[in-house]
Amino acid sequence: QVQLVESGGGLVQPGDFLKLSCVASGNIFSIYRMGWYRQAPGKQREFVARISSGGSIMYADSVKGRFTISRDNTKNTVYLEMNMLKPEDTAVYYCNADSVRTLSGNYSQLIWGQGTQVTVSS
């Protein structure tokens, strides 16, 4: 069974830097796209960034120029570097994997991690 585990969240001050990681495990053969979403208290989950296996990248307007998504296909890991953090970036950050194939031939369309809390506060 494929699982995603996020790490790297924490409490930081406005203007600080934080790097999130998400590792996919479970005899993975390929993952088409990996991405990050976030959900603030009382709000719907929203898109943050995504990256395809070929390196195509997309960002939400709210994080462009501040956040950088990257991916290590050999480690089935996606990263989110967050610079110039703002209080409005406070949320639970979720990783997802789109179109996952395992070595045994199983296919999963979309898998989510359990989330990691990011709090930006002075």
C-alpha cells in the first residue's frame, strides 16, 4: 500500500524560511505528479504547488516568488521550500500523489498524506 508522509512543519516567525518534505513509500514504480495543498482553520483546502514527473511546475498566485517546489524521482520525494513566510501561510500542509503505479502493477489515482502543521506567528 502506497503511503505519503510529510515532515518539516513547525512554528516560525514572519519572514522566516521552512522546508517541507513528503516521502512516498510502498514499492512504487512511478508517480505522475506530486503536489502540495494547505488548509487553514475554517477554510477549504487550497492548492499550493505541483510538479510533474517531467518537471512541469505550477504555483498558486499567493505563493509565487516565495515558495519553490522540487522533486527527487529517485527517492519518490517532493519538497516545498517556503521563503518570506506570512501569517496567512499558517495552515496544515498536505502532500498528494497523482497517478501512482506500484511494481506489482497496482494503480492509485490520488493519494494524500496526513498533513504537517505550519504556523507563522510573531
